[in-house]
Amino acid sequence: MKILSLIFLFTLSLVANDAVHEFAKSEECQACHTQIYSEYYGSMHANATPDKDVIHGAVWAKHPANTKANRYLCGKCHTPAANNLDKMLTKGEKAPADVNNETHQEAISCAYCHRIKSIELHADSNTNIIDKTPNKYYATRKRGLDSPFHKIETESNEHMRNGNVCIGCHSHRMNKNNLNVCSTNIANEMDGANCVSCHMPKVKGSTSSINESKAHSFHGFAGSHFNSEMLTQYVDISVLRNIDNFIVNIDNKTSHALLLHPMRLAVLRISVKRDSETIELEKEIFVRVLGKDAKPAMPWVADTTIKDTMIKANEKRAVKREFKLLKGDRVDVVLGWFLVNPKAVKKLGLDKEEVATKFNVFKKQSFNF
Ligand code: HEC
Ligand code: HEC
Ligand code: HEC
Ligand code: HEC
Ligand code: HEC
């Protein structure tokens, strides 16, 4: 019995330690991958910690894992290079988010992402399996070039090659009530989608300063905070004029909903310019509200979706306005979003933060009749 339990404990500690690896610092990549580094440095991946991302920080400040348990379990996806990730993921341990811990500040680091060897699929959220070799990075190009600093592996990693290396963190996240809080695709039907081709398009500039190349994959990760103009081509807007009304069609050619995080609120603003007059028509709101007892609730409390008007994957949404267009009229439409639903801004103490309160314009178009 004693031997058995010893073996059991030993195995447990192996599993726990397996979450912790040492990663090269992102700064070490800067000298040779200068452009990639500067794009990455401004991205949400480099800034996913509670102190650098005020929105994440505000939610974490209210979260019971912080206020009651003092354990930053968000680290699994927000600071996965942390040197105490195992404690963050173990019930009963204390492991706060620590501004003074350099490995926390690395957030989702270069080396972390490039060492994802495979992805384990789980019901609550997936898990990245990290390659144990510290200086070997998975990649996709077959230039046959070597680096003096590290090994490169381009053949063996299915997830790198098919562009789905992202789904360890982005696939889905269930809360304790088994409610899907946020997902790119809950059913894991990723075959048709490629996160990398849309979010990391090829842009001008060399991959490294050692071998001159014309283009590299964009590492600023176009998304709802930054660089959204790189994604406008995946959402088409058109206007159809009928006799007594008109319809604004929004064609989302994306393999996931227009916005994913439950805090977001998208808005379609519609106005008609007639002669010198501008007529504002009713705006359309796209939102997914989580709740409990028919009232909106924080994601960790919610047990149901009380409203979901978000534009879905590959959906063509028709928004009708009972307004008769005349010859010479111009219809102006603006599609954009608030990163934080204005109704939640105050409760989260974010009403003075521009990033949380400003309206982000995604696409603006005019149609003449
Ligand atoms: C001393 C220079 C140097 C440093 C430092 C360096 N690299 Fe590289 N890296 C290279 C060279 C050279 C290549 C070959 C590809 C090229 O130049 O286009 C390369 C290629 C890569 C590739 C594969 C590109 C492909 O072919 O698909 C990845 C991924 C990569 N580096 C990641 C990193 C990461 C992560 C770091 C920091 C932890 C880093 N590198 C630091 C020089 C460097
Ligand atoms: C399974 C991975 C995963 C875990 C665990 C996780 N997150 Fe996230 N989180 C994400 C991803 C992916 C995004 C980006 C989603 C998007 O932009 O749609 C995100 C974004 C967010 C945002 C939006 C940030 C912004 O700037 O708009 C907040 C807030 C947030 N998470 C809070 C938390 C908190 C608090 C925890 C821990 C209690 C947590 N998350 C745990 C994956 C995770
Ligand atoms: C280790 C977990 C992890 C991996 C792997 C990961 N992400 Fe993320 N990603 C996050 C988290 C966490 C956030 C939210 C950070 C925040 O807002 O604080 C995020 C945010 C984003 C955003 C939103 C950016 C914005 O401007 O709002 C995009 C786009 C994104 N990731 C794309 C990708 C792509 C593409 C990949 C695969 C190449 C990927 N991610 C891999 C965890 C991850
Ligand atoms: C066909 C192109 C396309 C594909 C494929 C795609 N996306 Fe997106 N993604 C978009 C568009 C368009 C938006 C909305 C505009 C924006 O956020 O700038 C978006 C938004 C996002 C956001 C921000 C959502 C939010 O609520 O803040 C994240 C995170 C993201 N995508 C991750 C991914 C991941 C991970 C994959 C792969 C599983 C993926 N995307 C596949 C086009 C795509
Ligand atoms: C969220 C995950 C993620 C992070 C973080 C990340 N990368 Fe990448 N990186 C990728 C993916 C995926 C590709 C493959 C892109 C493709 O196939 O087009 C890639 C490609 C590369 C390449 C190959 C060159 C190219 O143009 O395709 C290099 C070099 C590289 N990354 C270095 C870095 C460095 C340096 C950092 C940090 C400054 C970094 N990466 C951060 C996911 C990531």
C-alpha cells in the first residue's frame, strides 16, 4: 500500500511539473527577427497579463479565483510561460499573477508558441503539449536555412502546417456551469478554417536579419484591438433597395462569429444623406449576453446565454430598415465595436479607460442610389 501510494504521488508530481518549462525570452529573438519582434511586441499576445491589459486586469480583479483563491488560473492561456504554471493550475495552491516575475511578464512568448508540439482536446478547454527541447522551434517554411541560435523543425508538426496551432487556447473555454464562455468553434471543426492565413498574413520585410527575404508572416495578430483593417476583406457589406424599404446585408466569410469574447458589443450604424440633410436611422446591435436567472452575469457566474444576436460563422445577416430611398440618396453604413459592452463598463471600473469605452470602426461604406 505504501509503495503504491508513493508511486501514485510520484506520477502526480511528474504530471504537475510537466506544465513547467523554461523558455528563451522573447527579447533574445529581437536581434535577428527584428521586424517580427516589433510587430509581436505591440500585440495582445505580448500584453495578455493583468497589468498590461487593463480589460483583462479589470475582470481578473473581480474574479473569485483572485479574490478568494489567490490563484491565477488564467495563466494557462494568458501567461503560459510562467515558471509556476503548475501551481496556477493546481487547486489549493496560492499563485497570484506577479508583476515582478519575469516569466509572467513574457505572456504568450515567441518560444512558447513555437514549441507547441501538439494539442490535447478537452471538454473544458484544450491543453498545449510543449516540446521538451529548449532550442528547437516548430515552423512552416522549407527554405532549408539554419539558424546559428536554434534548431528549426518544419516537417513533423501537423498543427503548425495546417494553421491550427492556435486552438490549444482559442478553441473554447467552458465555465464551471458547463457554459461555453468564448470559442472560435466549439465543435472543433477546424478543417475549413485557417487561423494563420487570416490573422498572420504575409507582409513585407525580412524574416530574419541574417538571410534577406521579401516577406514574413505578420506577428501583430490582426484582431479586435489592433490591425483590424487587415481583416475587413472577410466581411462584405452591401445594400439592397426595395420599393418601400432597404436591406443592409452583412456577409461574414469568417469561420467563426464576428466577435468572440462575451464582453464585446458590435454596432451597425446606418444613416441616409439626402441633399444636405443626414438622417440617422435606428442602429443594429450584435451581442452575446451571458446570464443567470434571466439577468446578465459575469462569465464565471453565468449558466445560460440570455441573448445572442452576434453574427455567426459564415452567416449572411440581413438588416432591414423601413425607409423609402429616393434617387440621389446616399446610404452610409459603419460597422464597428466596443471591446467592452457599455453596460458593463462601469461595473468593471473601466469607465475612464479609453480602450474599453471607445468605438472601434471596422468597416465604413457608402452606397449611392
Ligand atoms: C542569431 C540569430 C537568431 C536568433 C537570436 C533567433 N533566430 Fe530564429 N532564425 C534565425 C535564422 C537565420 C533563421 C532561418 C530563417 C531565415 O533567416 O529566414 C531563423 C528561423 C526561425 C524560425 C523558422 C522560420 C522558418 O523557416 O519557418 C523560427 C520559428 C524562429 N527562427 C524562431 C526564433 C525564436 C522564437 C527566437 C528567440 C527565442 C529566435 N528565432 C532567435 C536566426 C535567429
Ligand atoms: C483556455 C484559454 C484561456 C483561459 C484559461 C483564460 N482565457 Fe481569457 N482569453 C483567452 C483568449 C483566447 C482570449 C481572446 C479572446 C478574444 O479576443 O475573443 C481571451 C481574452 C480575455 C479577455 C478579453 C481581454 C481584452 O483585452 O479584451 C478577458 C477579460 C479575459 N480573457 C479574462 C480571463 C480571465 C479573468 C481568466 C481566468 C479566470 C481567463 N481569461 C482565462 C483564453 C483564455
Ligand atoms: C497560449 C495561448 C494562446 C495561443 C497558443 C494563441 N493565442 Fe491568441 N490569444 C491568447 C490570449 C490569452 C489572447 C487575449 C489576450 C488579451 O486580450 O489579454 C489572445 C488574443 C488573440 C487575438 C486578438 C487580438 C486583438 O487585437 O484583439 C488574436 C487575433 C489571436 N489571439 C490570434 C491567435 C492566432 C492566429 C494564434 C495561432 C497562431 C493564437 N492566437 C495562438 C492566447 C493564445
Ligand atoms: C476567413 C478569415 C478568418 C479565419 C479563418 C479566422 N478568423 Fe479570426 N477573425 C476574422 C475576422 C474578420 C475577425 C473580426 C474582425 C477583427 O476582430 O478585427 C476575427 C476576429 C478574431 C478574434 C477577435 C475576437 C474578439 O472577440 O475580440 C480572435 C481572437 C480570432 N479572430 C481568432 C481566430 C482563431 C484562433 C482562428 C482559427 C481557429 C481564426 N480566428 C480564424 C477572420 C478570420
Ligand atoms: C501565437 C503564436 C506565435 C507567437 C507568440 C509567435 N509566433 Fe512566430 N509564427 C507562428 C506561426 C503560426 C508561424 C507560421 C506562419 C505561417 O505559416 O505563415 C510563425 C512563423 C514564424 C517565423 C517564420 C517566418 C515567417 O515569416 O513565416 C519566425 C522566424 C517566427 N515566427 C519567429 C517568431 C518570433 C521571433 C516571435 C516573437 C517575437 C514569434 N515568432 C511569436 C506563431 C507564433
